[in-house]
Amino acid sequence: MIKKLIIANWKMHYGPVKAGAWIRAFRRERLPKDMDIGVAVPHVSLPATHASLGRASVPLIGAQNAFWKSDGPFTGEISPDMLKELNVTFCLVGHSERRIHLGETDEMVAQKAAALQAAGIQPVICVGENETEHKKGETLKIVRGQLTAALSKIKTSGTSIIIAYEPIWAIGTGNACTPSDAKKMHEAIRELLNKKFGKAGQTMRIIYGGSVDAHNAAEYISTSHVDGVLVGSASLDPCAFGLLCRSAAIS
Ligand code: PGA
């Protein structure tokens, strides 16, 4: 059985001071033991986040982006090796906001995912269709295309990977994809993982993201083929996020 996973994605919120305060507040929350909980933090806030975490092992600390080279003339970029030095355990790749606002391509996503895997950091590969594609019924085709590209350089034997299915029309809109539609997509993604990776593909986590909150998290988490959730706006308040984690565990 795959252990469920809840990841908070702060996006471009919380510099070091506020990040440290969030972690200290979240450490006071009673949390379910039967699932993994992580938080994807802006790069500049990683050291403060770790400092506030102290010896606690929850939440797992992740980053939101990484470059694909380990060093060199790439002004402004951060490498997987640098993130490793900061004890980052996972890193988002190919979030739709990066694809839309920074022109990240499938090829870049593939390179980033492979570089993270090589550095021993779990890539959380984000895929999802936009509203037009959704309305045209192209969801499966788009997601398959994104995934096939993103997985092209991933090694079966390396650090395991996580897939996040995040329909763009559901992100930050309050218009979440229904659990039954998410289930259909997750089944299709699982099929693709099984085909590509064989046995290893059966245990890779596939999580859902897009307007997940304390009211609907439990429903997603208890849906078969949904191995967890990626939470944006509903993770910004540490107490509300704690409540979300608890609500998901009761299911
Ligand atoms: P949201 O964001 O929960 O605010 O919809 C999810 C995400 O972008 O990861």
C-alpha cells in the first residue's frame, strides 16, 4: 500500500522570517502519523525553515524549482546539488505557473527531473491541461504528452519520483476537479508509469492538486489511485493546513 502524501506549496510566499514562524506554528499542530507531510519552500527560506524545524522530522522540506546543471555560468539559477546541501528531500518540477510565466518546456522539465533524481532529490513532476484543452476533451492526450516527455530521462533504479496531476483550470480557482475525474486521470497516469517502469511504476505516488482545502482533502485522499494532494492557497495558514492534514487522516 502506498503511504499517502500531503504537500504544501507556498509558491512565492514567505521569506525567511515568515517561513520560520510558519514552521514553528505548524510544529504545534497535532498531525496524523499514517501519512507523509511536506512543504515546498522558496529557495531563500530553506535555511530558516530548517532552523525552525530543529530535530523535528515533519514536515519534509522541499523546494519549488531547480536548474538541471550542477554548477556553471547560469546566473540566478540554483542546482540540485545546492539544494541537497540544504537537506531538501523533494522538489517540484514543471509547475504550470512556471510553464506559463517562465516558458518552461517539456524538455526543460525532463532535464530538471533527471538532474534532481541524479542528486538524490525526489522530483515532483507537475502535469495538467488548461481550460481550453479540458473543454475540447484533450486532457488525456495533453497529460500523456507532458508525462512521456518529462519521464524520458528518468531512471527506473534511481530515487523514486512523484507525479502531481494539476489541471490548470482548477489551480487557485476554487473550481476543483471532481474526485471521480481525478481518479480517471490517475488511473491513466498509473498505466503509463507501469508501462514505462514496470514494477517500480506501481509504487510511484500520483497526487492531485488544484483547489484542495480542508473541506475536500479527505475525499481526494480516500479516492483510489489518488496517493495524496498538493495544496497551494489552503496551506498558507499553518493552523488551517494542520486541520486539513487531520481531516484527511480521518477518512
Ligand atoms: P491551489 O494551488 O491549491 O491554490 O489551487 C495548487 C498548486 O498550484 O499547487
